Amino acid sequence: MDKWNDVDMTPRWMSITMIICKWLVYTMPFIMTSIMFFMKSEMTLWDNWLLTCVYLLSLSNIMTMVNEK
């Protein structure tokens, strides 16, 4: 979409910034849930399952991002 006749229409710094932002959006839920697993010791069963689901979904997004290219 940002190419026209094999010429890149966006500056290089914008492409790099977008890659970094995308990486942060994908990895932050994984990092936050990893910290939550260690910080929160007494959780109900529902909280534990919910946190596990978020953890696995964020891990899935990271694997998808790594395999994109």
C-alpha cells in the first residue's frame, strides 16, 4: 500500500518506528501477565483461568509476529 512502482513512499524512520510500536503492542500483554503470575499468589479459579488465557493469547500473538516475515 505504501509502495508505488517499487519505490517506498514512507520514510525509513517511520517504518522502524512502526515495527517497534507493533512489537511493544504484542509483547506488553505477555510481559504484564508474566509479572502477574509471580506477583499475585492468591487468585480464585476464575482469575487463574482468565490470566492463563490472556497469557496464552499474547504468546500466540508474539509467535505470529515472529513468523510474519
